[in-house]
Amino acid sequence: MSNVTATLKSADPAAASSNGDGIAHQLDYENQYVSFWVDGQLLGVPVNAVQEVPNPQSIAPTPKARTEIAGLLNLRGQIVTAVNLRKRMGLPDLDEDQDSMNVVVRHEEESYSLLVDEVGEVINVSTETLEPVPHTLDSH
Amino acid sequence: MKTRMQPIGNAWSKLPRLVRDLSQVTGKQIELEMSGEETELDRTVLDAIKDPLTHMIRNSADHGIESPEKRRAAGKPEIGKVKLHAFHEGGHVVISIEDDGAGINTERVLRKAVSNGLVSDADAGKLSHNEILSLIFRPGFSTAETVSSVSGRGVGMDVVRTSIERIGGTVDLSSTAGVGSGVRIKIPLTLAIISALVVEADGESFGIPQLGVVELVRLAAEDRDRIERIHDNEVFRLRDRLLPLIHLDQVMDLADNEEDDEKDVNIIVVQVGEEQLGMIVPEVFDTEEIVVKPVGKLLKDVAAYQGTTILGDGRVIMILDVSGIASEFGNVAASASDADSSSDANADRDDSATSLLLFDAGGETTMSVPLSLVARLEEFPRSSLEQSGDKLVVQYRGDLLPLLPINGQFGGGESPDPQPVIVFSEGNQSMGLMVHEIQDIIEERLIIRMQSQRPGILGTAIINENATDVIDTQHYIIQANPEWFATREDHGTRRVLVVDDSIFFRQLVRTALESEGYRVVALERPQEAIDIIERGERFDVVVSDIEMPSMDGFSFAKWLKTRPESDGVPVVALSSVNPLTTEPRALEAGFERFLTKFDSQQLIDTIDQLCGEVTLVAGATA
């Protein structure tokens, strides 16, 4: 899993720094990101990794598993592991009356659903604007 | 999981050739059309359907497709078609085989069934089209009027159906006279279909594989007190077996439901290795046939789960791995894994730890007793203790339980209320030892460091880095009930093998011998003893019970005498049966001595003597 979030975090500064940029790269899937908000922070995952963005799903909890694993959901017969990004990133829990949204991503032949607050647009990010993750951020 | 899936085309690869050969042999013109070869199936399933599939293609080609002349006459193209198609359909793979032949002649099927005695004449008229078709699957049915080299040898569709059903699939047959027939096989994607018990804890459902479930015990609310406690662990006496209990909501870290005394208790008795374990679940639903789906990478390392599944209503539930859950409970898991690796799961090995019950004997002295000797722990209100003669008793389970104070006197000023009592019992006899406070249960290798001169104390051992007196349960038992047993120096590393099916005597002998400095291996069954001797374990003396369920002491002694490695090792019989009739037989079987249960001093004297002899005679102590 750490890999998925790694992709995510590395995409994070890029996504955040590139609002409204790169209309010229419309068909450039390499540099397109699905953006979403987690606790007020805009993050993104490469559009190629995203399988779908379904409606809020009922999630079967998996006690005993790591806390960031919210549970499993049934996506048309496919079992998908839901990862609570707020927990994973050490952020406070979402208000109880708010439903998380799902961003289902594929990683190494498996599907994961990232639980996010809100899903944004697909945005283009030019490769030139990508900057490495500042090394003051810890490795995950 | 992924690697187990293979395209169904692998099982089909030989079919075109089969059909080509068939058309040559039969002189028919047959074309095989295949589609959906890429449909993936579990390899085991694939292997299982290979032969039935071949058989059915043969059937279609041989029985179904007519000869070119007949086809021409019927206005059909001369080339007959057999279509093979595979596709996914809701968790299943459907394989259909269709031919455009003559269809199944239901009249002939019926006639044949009647002549084979499968249906009576009277019933024959009432059968529907589909019912007639299903006759084909009955054992001993074959309609081919001529037995050809390709089919119609009586190994019919019943075999096909049996092999499909074995992997959880179904076969359906359809036929329209003159137009053709079709077979539809529906098989599960994988063989991972299990029957599971669906339970609920804290509003979440879980599946428990039925395979591990021994029985369900429902304890009515008023019988709740039958759940007893040994320290913090709950146990339940189920048909004279002590069943350790765990709460599903606790082991799964779910919100701790307030214990509702009004509710019945559901105990699921599960088998973990050699042990049984009772799991208390708030709610038990039904059993369901479920398809086990593997859990994702993130959940693989969670021992409590075996997989996951989607129920009929679309809910995802986790399938519990009972042995994984049990492994969180040290004892059960340790013995369960022992059971996997070797057969001496029940051996109280000499280097293994003994569970000891620690209690406060008053006056700030901590004493201990091997837990295996303890039957129950009870608390009685002081007011319920009664005097009977010079003895103290308490009414307990419709009987009188003789009580003895640990420190010899009763009625000190600071006696606890309620009074904690350690109950020892064997058979129908019990006695209670009144202690100041039950403290703990610990696992420690019991080594008596100092022999005791005080009555009732075996000696002193170092437990939890504190000197702790180990009590001599015999002393108290005899005081409380002199007829209980018609009724105790350093020996280096002499090894004694004790075989007795009663854990009580095993522990008694073990305690007695260990306190004398012997190293003791105590086993429940002779077979376990044979196993470890065959693995090269050597002993100086063997002490064996005579009456044991699986193999009696006589056979065991005889076996010992036939083995070079154990011949010459003295065997002592320790029995409660009548010595007059049994002793001669025991001596004949190869026992050196015959002792009655249980006089520990006599046993120790005998073993001292025998060990001395062995050293003098042969030095057979390897």
C-alpha cells in the first residue's frame, strides 16, 4: 500500500501547484490527475491509475486490520480494499454526518478505494511544473 | 489465486481433433465451433470438466448429428454443427454445447427407461419433456442402440453429472426433436465454495467455516452461571471437558457489548488443531454456501481472516480464520501448532513450562499449585460455610464439599469474605482449599529448589523471581478425605516416562517425582510414548497405567520389551485395579513392579530402587 500513497504524495505538490495550468495538454493522459480534497488539502492521483469514482458505498469494516484500512466494499462483485486517507495521513476523522467519496485506483493487479472528502476535476499538470517531494516530508 | 486461473481453451485444445476423428469414423460431416476460449477457470475445476466435456462432445457428434443422408432428407445442411461456448455469468462459468442434430428422442428414452426399470409403466405417461430428459442422467442409462467405438458404452451421462456436481456445478439438458440438443454446464469460478456459519457481533456479520465448527451450544440465560472462571479466563464444562471460552466481540476488538444477563449465550465450539475452543457470539444466523474470495494485500497479514465473501444481498463479510484467532490465545495456539508438527501435543515435556496457580495463603506468603490439579476456583460467602464435626463444609452442587484452610487454622480475624476456594476433584470426590486470595496463573518450569520439612508443602520453587512454596495437594486431600487414596532425596537427571490417561494422576506422579529431582515426561496415551521412543527418546524408568482407552498397559509393556532400545528399562505398573487378579498378568506382560494408586512414597522408593539397579546392571541410561 505504501506505494499507492507514495504515488499520491509525490503527486500532491504537483497537483497543488498547477491549478488551471496546461490546457495545451488535453490528451496527454500521462500528465492528467484526478484531484480530490482531504481535510482541505488538494491532492491528486494519475488518471491512469484510477479505475472509477463510484457513489458512496457501504463498507464492511475489518477489525484487527491496520487502522487506515476502512474495510472492504463490494464493487459489482469485485472486492475492493478501502483505505481511509485521513487516517493514513494522520489527519482528524471526517465529521460523522459526512460521507466519504471513493476513488478506486488499481495498483499491482489489485483495486483499492481511497476514501476522500470530495472529488475534484481531472486536471492537467505539465511535467515541467512537477517538483520533487521536499525531503523534509517523511518517507510515507 | 490469479495463477490458478487458466483459460478454458486449455481444456478444449484436443476437441477439434476428436471431432475430426469422429467424423472420419462415423462418416458424418461435423464442424466444431468454439467461442469463449479465453474464459478463465480455476485449474482444479478445469481438470475436473475435461473428461465430461470430451464425453459430451462425443455424444453430440455420435448420437446427435445425423448421417449426411438423413440430414439431407430433413432439409438440413449436410455438415452438422457442434457449438461449444463458454462465458461468465454471475460468479459462474457457463459452458454450453449445442448441436443441430436430431435432438433427443424422448420416446426412445422413455422406452429404455421403462425397460431398464428406471420408471414404471404407470409413471411413464405422466412424465414431462424435461423429466424424460433428466432420465438420461440416471445411472445405468444409455440410449445408443448400437454400441459404437466412440460412445454408447453405458458409461453415460450419469458419470458426467456426478463429476460436474462434485465440483459444485449443475448440468441442464434441452432438446427439440429435429432441431438439436443442448447441454448447459454451470460451474463455479473456483472451488473455494465453502459452507459457513454466519454470525454477528457488534452489528457486523462474520462467516465461520463450517468445517471447523464442532457444535453449537446454546446456554439459556438462567444457566449463565455454568460459565466458570479460572482467574480471568472463562471456561465452560461441556460433557466433562473443560472448554476455554473467548468472546468474538473481544477478540475482534469490537465495541464491548454490555453483558446482557437476560440473553441466552451462543457458544460455537470450534476445533483448533487438537484443541477445542468455545467462541461466544452475540448472534448466530444461518449457514450459507459462500464463495471464498482472497483478501487484498493489505489484509493478508491479519491472522483473524481467512478470506472474504459477498453474501446474497450484496454485503461483504469477512470469513474468520478460527486457528488464527486462537493463536492470539497463547496456550491453545502453542498446542495447536505442536499438533501440526508432531504427535506429542499432549506431552507435558520435562523442559516445558507448567501452568501454576499462585495464591496468597495469608500472612503475605505466596504459594502455588500446578493448575492442572485444580478443578475449579470458587468463592463462597462466609455465611455459607458450615461446621460438621471438626470439619468445615460448604453446600456445593447438591453435595457437601469438605473445606480445609491452607494455613491450618480457620477463623482468623482477617478472613476474606467471600472466601476464595481452590477445588480439587477426581471422579466424584472433591475437596476445597480455603486461601486468602487467588493471585495469578503463570507459566514456569517447575523446579523445586528446596525440599520442605513442613507438612503440606512439597518444597520451594523460584516463581516470578520470588521464592514460592509449592503445596502438596495430596496432603490436603488426605486430610480432607482419608479414603481418597488408600495412600513421599536428589537424582540428577534420571528420566521417568509416565503414561496415564488421567491428567490428575499424571500430574500427581509428576509432582511427586519432580520434587524428588527426577525429570518427568508425562503422556496421556501409550501411542505418544511409542512415538517419542521411536524418535530416540530414552528413559530410565517407565511408569504406566494399566487401564487406558486406546491401548492398555499390558500391550504397551509388551511393546517396550520387544524394542532393543527400551528392553531392559524397568516398567512400573501403576493401577487402581485389583492387584490380586491383575498383578500376575502385569508381571507376565513385562512389568517389573505393580503398584496401586496412589502411594507416592511407595512409588518413589520403587523408582529409586529400580534406577539404582539399572545403573549397577547395565548402565542402560543412554
